[in-house]
Amino acid sequence: MKAARLYGPRDLRIEEVPVPEVAGDQVLVQMHSVGICGTDLLVYRGDLQVRPGTILGHECAGVVATTGLDVRRHRHGDRVFVEASWGCGDCAYCRRGLILHCAQKAALGRTADGAFAEYVVVPERVVHSIAENVSFDDAQASSTIGSAIRALGHVRPTIADTAAVVGSGHAGLILMQLLRLSGPQWVAMVGTREKRLELAMELGADLVVDARAGNPVEKILQATGGLGVDLVGEAAATGSSLDLSMQIATCGGTVLVFGIYEHSVEGFRAPDLYGKEIRLIGSKGGFGAFGATSQLLSCGVLKIEPLISHILPLEGVVEGFRLMDEKAPDALRIVIHPGQ
Ligand SMILES: [Zn+2]
Ligand SMILES: [Zn+2]
């Protein structure tokens, strides 16, 4: 089969490799749609280390091709998406249900060969069925959707709340839509790219604010009667986005950190934790939320395909990473179709 292997920073090559063997509790999934996510980009740049020759990619959907002898729930032909990581099942964290903190955690496209390939092999327990009406392009976003569902479970927004999302990338646009569906009466989107802000408006944002134009904090305060919002979803993972989030949160409000920070943040507004009684909440991954992800996708209320800016064949994955790496203005979600 063809697969995209990383040999060093920005050294991604399409190669011919053997189709992986399937052991007892594993399934082989033929890849139909695989998204390039921010974490993939960190690996591609060498900010997250992987063994040279690792096949990248972890946000994926496809069809079950082969099953191991111990597989019970899935069979050949099932349409599925795949959870990107899994715990050892036996350590103290795994036994507490915190598998994402497992020291022996396997991660697709990092410690295990990933999804920018014609086939990927994974344990059955991380494979989730999707309904007939759900496209593979919708289902490739399941990692982000599951992570957003789990994150919102930590904060449980209600109709009494106002909310804002800071960061209008793929994750931010999904988080914004989920907030729109979860209860808050009013949801704003703060971003830096005009096209994405227009898209946020189309996807249901009540107000969009360009963080580069004028005073974004002032605009949010004005729109909320000077109070700020009850819940801020921080989805840009920059020091300035966290700073902005702390400023637009109301006293007693919550900042949900959904962006993935690689470094410490300088100038963090620690005094606001006391002074404004801000609740600062982190969330990692979507473990436990993927059943809900399947159901939500089948309802069709979440719009994923408008977020896809490029669809490329497997040979295009090198180009796809280059576009992401260079922050090409029109690139939002780049999706690879290995089957083409
Ligand atoms: Zn990801
Ligand atoms: Zn474990």
C-alpha cells in the first residue's frame, strides 16, 4: 500500500509499504478521509518527536477491511471512524478512566503508524460506527468533535450563559457550533481571518470580531452590556488569545482552554483568577465522548464539510502539509482521500 512516512522535520515521503497484519483484537481499516490537524503539523515540523519512518495521521474515517479473530463488534464493510489514541488499560490512570494520561498511551501517527495510508490497523475498542447518512469527510473530524463534546462536559453551559470562542480555525469553528447547540443564548467568535469569520457567521455565530481590527475586548464588552461573557472557549493556543480570553470573561466566568499549548505563556493574567474569580479549565482529547460524536454526526446538525478547504489524494499529502505549514490564506481543513 502507499503511505506517507516522516523521516525528519518536513521530510515527508510517499512510499510503498506492506499492508499491516491484523492480530487478535485488531481491525484493519481502509482509509477514505483523513484530516491534517494541528498536532500532525507539530510532528511534521519536528516539535513533537517520532521515530523516523513513522506514518503520520490520526483523524480519520473509512471502512473495516479485515478483523482479527477476537473482534466481536465490527465486521468487514462497517463504516467507521477511529479514536486517535488508546491507553494500556492497566495503569493507575487507565483504571481511573483517564486513559489520555497513560504513560504507555499509543497514539496513531506518533507512537503507532498512522492514517495517511491506504490502510491502518488499530484495536477494535477505538473503532466507532457511523450511520449511512454520515459522510467520511464529516467523520474525519470526529477527534475534534469528541474533544469538544468532552470539553463542554467539563463546563456544562446553559441557556442563561453567553459565550465566545477565541480562534476561528477548524477546532474553534466546531467548538462554536457545539456551543450554539448546547444552550448559550448568545455566542461570539473572535478570529483573525476574514474568510473564517464570515464562515463563523454562516455557521451560527451571533457576532464575529476581528482580533486585529480596533479593540476586540471593547467590542465584546459593548455587546454584553459591559459584563463580558460567561464562557470563553480558547481555541487558538497563543499567549495573546489566552490573554484576550481572560479579558472578555465576565467576573465569575469560565475560560475553557481548548487550544493545545506547547509552551508556557508569558504575561499570564494570574491576578484575574482571584480578582475576577475566573475559572480556568483544561481538557485533553475526547475519551468517553465518541459514542455521542457518532450520534451527533448522524443528526446532521453539525456542519463539517463547509470547513474543508482542500481535498487531496494521498500523493497530495506533502502539498497539504506545506500549505498548512506556510499558513496558506485559503487553507482551513485539508483532507486527504487515500482511496483515490
Ligand atoms: Zn488531531
Ligand atoms: Zn495506562
